Amino acid sequence: MKLGKRVGVLVVFAGVVATASAAPSVYPTGVTIYDPARTWNGYTVLSPLATQAVIVIDMNGNVVKRWDDFNSSAGGPARVLPGGGVIGAKGARPPYQEALELVQRDFDGKVLWSFNHSEEIELRDAGKVWSSRQHHDWQRVDFPAGYYSPDATPAVSGSNTLILTHTHHKLPAVADVNLEDDRLIEVTPDGRIVWEWTAGEHIDELGFAPDARAAIKAAADVNAARNSFDWLHVNSATYLGPNRWFDAGDQRFAPTNVIISSRQASLLAIVARDGKVVWRLGPDFSATEELKKIRQIIGQHHAHLIPKGLPGAGNLLVFDNGGSSGYGFAGPIAPNGVGAFARSTSRVLEINPVTLELVWSYTAPRFFSTNISSAQRLPNGNTLVTEGAGGRMFEVVVDGTIVWEYMNPLFEGPRQSNDVYRAYRLPYDWIPQLKRPTEKAVTPPALGNFSVP
């Protein structure tokens, strides 16, 4: 197949490609930096990819709680609720990167709630089964952004749940192949689906220029052998939650509207309850002067509005991965032939979603995670960053100073991976079953003095 010089093509992102690396093969793990006076201290909840568990650590990296039989590699983040219970994904359906079930358990592991009835699917070795088809994200309606804010206390039960799912269908407006499309559903506590939205049905609202539409169709041909084309690859979906923009009368930011992030298209969008796309960032960041100042966002993850009660509330926070992503655009294809854009560094961005002013950003030499990853605004104004590929989490001050750093020491699975999908910090009293730990500062040795005997 020949492609025009002005059409970028996105090839498959779903698989994992092993590549040679010049990174160190021996390095410290666990907590390597900790300044208790400058951090927001609490427990950190890890959703590792290769370890089939949800893990809670204290500020010194000690594992204080572990729930087994969860699968973040299929379903994305796990979250701990007040009272010490947990919600996360269970089961998997390779190669579709989706979970079979979303499950809530109490501190001791007892199942309190589950959802697995979105679509009937064909499962290898089990025939037809019902499945949630959940992937990458989910959120409770009373838990803005899915992480701690002093202004919101999520209920243990009785709340609706937003679930990011897959559905298969054909939409010629997107491509002439079977689509693995992204679908949002909202379910009640008793499992009824009360709202749904399918991305492919709204392709005309997502800002794709003609060359991008052509690139999507070309990429569909490349991916046809998989029998399903994951054309948009939405990797986060989050209720906006209460916010100052809606309080001031901007209906685009209604609290139950949903912001989505498409890795494949380097696109963020807000979906209203009537299904319309009412706000969009990307895919082309050269379209306006405001977007040019932000610069091209590539393959991003975890787009959300900072919840009320936290510094920067109402601003958009997103992990801008870099790597390769994007469809079309006039210009050269990336050197590796994947995507319209490529960059080998990551950024964390805080953006005013109304004026598009870049309020704050973090980047650094060698800071790079080509996939997964996240950012959480903490009550003291710091930001907890998950540099997911490589299993590094760190808390950073506004001026860029790192005051806590943790390297996941669990290397498991076929690739011996320590990757972490997302990490969240929460107050000690959210898990009352645990005794509050002692906090001990960690000062790393000077680089020139660190050696292995």
C-alpha cells in the first residue's frame, strides 16, 4: 500500500514492542527521596501492570496493604474508597486490552459490588460470556477526578459509575473495517445502563481535517488483520465534577459532562450529556496562537479537571507522554513511520480550559514515559506524577523540586516489567484498619558516591 507524502499513518499501539535500551540495568528501587516537611503525606495506591494486585505503600515504600486478583493491564486504575475498600478491574480478554469485570471489595477482600454485563463476547476457552468490556478508566460520579480532595467524600455505595468500554461495529464514516470503538456508559448501583455514548458516531465533531480522515482510513487497512481497528484508543474518561467554570455559567463544563483523552489522535474532548462534543483540545495544536503556545500534545493520558478544594481547581491537568501519535497533518511522517508527531520527552501540563493559558508545566531531561502514566494535584499544591513506563512515581513542587520519589521494585511478567498504570495519594484515615506509619526522611547519596560493591 502506498501512502501520500502528506498523510501520516498511525500503526498499532496496542501491542508492546521490545527495543534495545541504553538505560541503566541496575538502579535503586523503593523510596529514593523523601522530605517529610515538603510532601503531602499519606498512603500511595499503585496499579501495577505486571503484578495482578492493588498495592498500597506508605511514604517510605513499605507495602501496608495488598489486594490480589486485580488486573490493571486490562482495566486501568484501581481506587481506594474511604473506609479501606477498593475498586478495580478483574479478568482480561487479550488482545483487546479490556477487563471482564469491574469489582468493589472491602478491606478483607469480600466482594461488595461488581459489573460485568455490558456486552456478550466470545472468550477463548470459555465460549460466549457477558463482560463489562471495561478498559483504561472508570469513575464514580461523587468522586471528582477519582482522587482525594478535601471538598469531596465519595460514598462507599449507592453512586452511579462511569465506565469506559469497547464495542465492535462498522461505521463507514470512520473506516471500512470492523471498529474496536470506544463507548462510555453510566451504570446504576444495580447494574442498569442509564447513559451511553459511542465515539465513532461523533467523528465529525472531533476536529479531523481531510488528510487526517484519509490517514484514519489508511491506518484501518494496516490494522485490518487484527479484525478490529482501535482507531481512537481513548485512555481516560472522567466526569468534570463541580467546577468554577460551570458555576460562572459555562454550560460546557456541567459537572456530569465527561472529558476523554484519545492517545491515537492526540485529542482531548468534553462530551455533554446529550452526546455532543462541546469542547476540544487538539488534534492540531498549530491551529491557533493559544494552541501554539501549549505546543503539540502527543499520546497523552489522564486528562481531568483538578477538583474543587485543591490548588488550581478547575484547570485541566494532563500527562503529555510524547512518543508517536496523531493522524494526518500537512508535513513529514515521523522517522519511525508511526504517527504524525514524535517527541522523546514527556510533560505534565496544567491548562486553563477556557483561555487555554498554560498555567504550569513540568518536564526534565530523561523524563519520558511513552505510554500509561498520570498526574494528581495534592492539597499542598504539589503534584504526584506517575512516570508509568519504568515504574517511577514522584512528588514535585511547583518550582520543579522533587520531594518524594519511588521506584517500583516489583519486576514481574514475561517482560519482567515494573510499569505502573497510575498511582494515587490518599489520606491515612481513608484506611482506618491500618496503623498510621512512622515517617522517616530519605536523603539520596551524591551520584558520584553511589556504587555497587
